[in-house]
Amino acid sequence: MSRFFSQKYDTLTPYVPGEQPRDRRYIKLNTNESPFPPSKKALEKAEEVLGRLNLYSDPDCKYFREAIAETYGFDPEEVLAVNGSDEALNFAFMAFADEGRPASFPDVTYGFYPVFARLNGIPYREIPLNDAFEITPSDYFNAPGPVVIANPNAQTGIALPMEAIGEIVKQNPGNVVIVDEAYVDFGGESALPLVKKYENLLVIQTFSKSRSLAGARLGFAIGNKALIQDLNTIRCSINPYNVNSVTLAMGIGALSDPEYMKKNAAYIAEIRELTKQALKDLGFTVTESKSNFILAGHPEADGGFLYRELKNRGILIRHFDTERLSQYNRITIGTREQMQVLLEQIKSILQGK
Ligand code: PMP
């Protein structure tokens, strides 16, 4: 730390993203990316704008917001475009929480939530999942400030039905409920239909997972116009050109190819179920994930040990060295072939070979 660093931030612990090694080619099952390339339509659209990069990107993200509105049945004014859904989450913490309105989220969830809270000086409550790693909706009723729920939840992949989300929203008339649907396309149930009914619901989605655009950084939030206006106040006070032109064009291209996304998401869901079963057959406990990853733990193999052994063998998975997760690992679902290699290596490690 330099002696110039603001006191506001000198105790901040930044979010640690999953490894993105450049030294060696791994089977990469650690950051919930798609194993498939972006849609060809996204790539074509990107080509079209490269020659115009001398101009700033559209600060209104007009065409992209219109395409999202059309795809999901909303008005463009109910849509915010962001530089990855992380940005929308940060904006939402900034806009809807403060010292008197602490944020509430589960103790096991996306690790960026507490970081955003601390960055913005927002107190927070971490509400324990039950022993089966499930969210108990009533724990979030009448919260003292905004509620943040990843659905499906991060690290577990377990999903709540739309009804349960609706109940949390209904029981928080004084707070914004932020539903982070990064993984919804792999089998979850979106809360988007509830946005029409509740003025305090904000749904956030990303193009990083099912739409294979993690490196382009693109996400969106949908909520009633007043909520979106608040987020725009924050956005335009930080960076009105928050989404670059190439990314906006790719987003429009990807939206014009829904079949590609659906086919890939269905494939991942199928491989997820096969992988779940194969791991259970090897003695693992595996979460009932509706996402593109699973959380798996073995009673006789320490999570950290398994992670290190697999890394030595060229396979990256994600280990969280926290109290509740250290016995487990989060494994992104890749292609059939990648998962076969993973399972063979796990078998060999368990046999002590
Ligand atoms: N929410 C959750 C639950 C996530 O796991 C991730 C991915 N790390 C994100 C949001 C952020 O995704 P992105 O910023 O790439 O849209």
C-alpha cells in the first residue's frame, strides 16, 4: 500500500477471481465459463463496428436495450446495460443500500457481495443457508435493507422457485430485492415476470455464461423505470460509456441467435446430470444444481487436496477455503469429453494412484 492510499479503502480486501492461467493449457472448470465459443452472429456483428471505434460507444446503449426489451417483453426504459453483471450489482449496492439500510444475503453465495458492501461502506448481514445448503425464504422477510439473492445460488447451484422469490419480494415492501440470475438459463426459473408486479424487484442477468461472452463483459438489469433511473444516476456519475461498442454489437448478435444459446444450455444441463450421477457413484455428495456448475465433496478426500491433485494433472476446479466449503469443490460443467477426463482423474486420485 502506498502512503497515499485513501483511509476509506485501506482495510478493503478485494474480490479474488478464479485463476486465469496463461502459462499452461488446463481443462478449465473453475470460473463457470462456457466451453463453447460465442455465436457466429455475435462475431459478425463485432466485425461491423471495428472500423468505427474512433467514436465513443452509445451512452444510452439504445439498440442493445431495445433488443433485450424485445427478447424479454419489457420497455427499453426498464432495462439497464452494464459492463458485466458485476457492474450492475455494484450500482445496486450503491443505489439501494446505505448505513441505515444494510444489505442481506446468504453466508454461502457469490463472494463479490460482501466486497461491494465494504467498498461502499454498507453494513451487511450474512444469513446462513441450512445444512443442505438451501436458502430459507422467510429468513429474508422484513429485512432492514436490500436483499441480494443469487438464483440459482452461487457455489451451490441450488435454485428457488419463482414463487419463493415472489414471497421474499412481497415481504419486503420497503426494500429493493436484487435477484442475480447469472445462471438462470441452465434450468432455473426467472423472476422476470414478477417485475411487472413489484416495483421493488430488480433482476440482473449476464452474457458471460449461457451466451459465451465472459470476455466481452456484458450484462443487464431489468426493473421498473424508477429503479432503472436510479441505477442510471449512479452509472452516469461513474462512466456513461460503460459498455463498449464491440460488446454492444456482440450482445445484439447473440440475442438474434437464441437457438444457439438454448442448445448449449441444454447440453450443459445434460452433462451436469451425468456428471452428478458419476460423482455420486464415486461417493461424493453433490448439490442439486440447476446451474452450469456443481458443488461436490467427498467424505474421505479433503477439498483442497483434490483441487491441488487435479491442478497437477492439468485440470482446474475452484476451491474455497472457507469454513463451510473447505470440504467441497465447485466444478464447472464443460464438454462431455472434458468431464470424462475429470472423472478418470478423480477416480485415479481416490485410488491413490
Ligand atoms: N453473479 C454471480 C452469481 C456470478 O457467479 C458471477 C460470475 N462470477 C457474476 C454475477 C458476474 O458475472 P459477470 O460480471 O461476468 O456478468
